Amino acid sequence: MSHLPLDDWTRLSDEWRAQPRTDDVDQLRHRVRVQTKRLYAIVAVEVLLSIAAVIVIPAMLIRAPDLESRLLAGGLAIFTAVVWGFGVRSRRGIWRAAGDTLAAYRALERERLRRRIAGARFAWQVCVVALVPMLFLTARRITGSGPMSASALVTAGACIYLLAWIVGGRVIETRLARRVVPLSDDE
Amino acid sequence: MLQEYEPALSRLARSYARDEADRQDLMQDIAFALWKALPSFRNECSERTFVYRVAHNRGLSHRYRNATSALPLEAAAGVIDTGTAPDDAAQRNDRHTHLWHAVRQLPDGLQQAVVLRLEGLPDREIADVMGISENNVAVRLTRARKLLRRHLGEVEA
């Protein structure tokens, strides 16, 4: 048997066998690229929605028949601005890895996951905030114009939409949070 | 059989290959060689020795065929540079890369013995795989250990 301390070869052997497989590196690079494309797609959709909002909201404000409608349009404008601002802030610094290194790609993947969780949390929380006045408005319109009136149906539809976002946002946040643990195992 | 030994064979192939594409070629070569040689396996040695022997011989042939010599270690590593990220994952990967580089810098005969030792094979089995005496294995590993200590010591310093 070769004369050297057993723990030397054992330690080196443990290091050697714990090498990351090169396939893992390629898969990580591929995942990061797919995530980047998804980010671009989300930004494109947000830009289009923002353009639509910039056109629709002023038109609503101009044509609003009463104070209630103007308040609704104003609320929509604030909602759009807040969501847009959050989106811009949450995507800062996560467009590309800090370097072409294994550690940089892993760090980017972890940070993107954290931002997605924060985004899902923000989405349902802002919908909770928006739901309150919307429920109030819906109740007013149902009592004022009747439950089948167009205006009541529109706001009721908006309430259902917001509720769906609240539930969906919570589910997404929980599922994404579970993925943080396996990624953290790399640390 | 391949599934069981795949991680170890992948590391072994990496030590003989120039780069990632070369490693994949060699892996396919090894898989084919094992498939061909398996019918003639008569349990004259352990399954592990048999697999490593076939892989080692294919690796040698592959290397001499490609006449690899002073290749960029980064290309041969097949792993992107670890950079200078301060987190634990980067430090761990730095150690892997340094060990890998240190092993790659060993002369061929020493490198082969060291790779097999790092895969957990005892001297007797390494001798079986390489077709040399156990004493020869011990001498090679002692020399390799000194060189590794110097390479790794230089890096840590």
C-alpha cells in the first residue's frame, strides 16, 4: 500500500468525486438562457399593456360621466404606474450573469427565483389593495343600477379577476418558495 | 452497469479528454467498448476492475490518438472558470477546479494511477486495471502525491 496518511487521499477523493458534472453546467446555462427569453417576453407584454393603458385611461378620464368613473380611471392609472414601477425595479441586475462562471450563473438563478417570489407576493398583495375599493364600487352599482347592469357586471368581473390573481399569486409564491431550498443547497 | 458507473467514468473520461466535446466522444467510445467486452467477462476480476480497465484502455487509446499534450487546461476542464465570486459555491468549485488542474498537470503514468486512486480503488485494483505491479502503483502514487502537494500548495498559498 502507498505510504501516505489515509485522510489525505480520502479528502482528495471526496473533493474529486464531488466535482460538478459538466452536463450540469450546460443545463444551468440553458436554463438561464430560457429564463432570460421569458423575461424579455414578460417585458414585451408589459410594454404593450402600458401603451394600452396610456391610451385607454386618459380616454376614460375625459369621457367619464361622473366622479365615480373618474376615480375609477384615476385608480387604474395609479395601479398601472405602481405595477410598472415594481416590474422595472424587480428586473434590475438580473438580465445577465455577472461573469461566465459557474458561481455567477448559480447566483443569477437564485436571485431571479427570489425576485419571482417577490413578484408573486407583490401581485397578490396589490390585488388585495385594489379589491377593496372594487368591491365597494360593485356593491354601490348593484344597489344603484341593479345587479345585471353593465357597470355592475364590469366591476363584478374585475373583482373576480382580482380574486383569481390573489389566489393564483399565493399559490405561485408558495410553489416558488419550495424551489429556493434545493437551489440554496448549492451554497 | 453504465448508469451505476457513469459519474466515475465521466470523471475518468474528463481526465483523458481535451474538452467537453472530446469527453462526450470518449464516453461513447467507452460505452461501446464495454458493450463489446461484456460477453467475454468471466468474473476473473471484480466488475468494477473490469469497467475501469476497459475505460482506462479506451482513454489511453483516445489520448494517444489525439496526441494531447499542452492543451489549455480551461478547455480541457470542460467547466467554465469559477471566477472570483466570494460565495461558498464558488469556493467549493475553485477547489474542484484546482484539484482537477493539479491532476491534469501530472505526467500521464502518474495521472492515471491518481485518477483511479481518487475514484477509490485500492493499490491492488489499480495494478489490475493498469496492468502493472502493486509496487509500481505505490511508487507512482507516492511521486504523484508529492507533485499534487506542490501544485495544490502553490494554489493555496
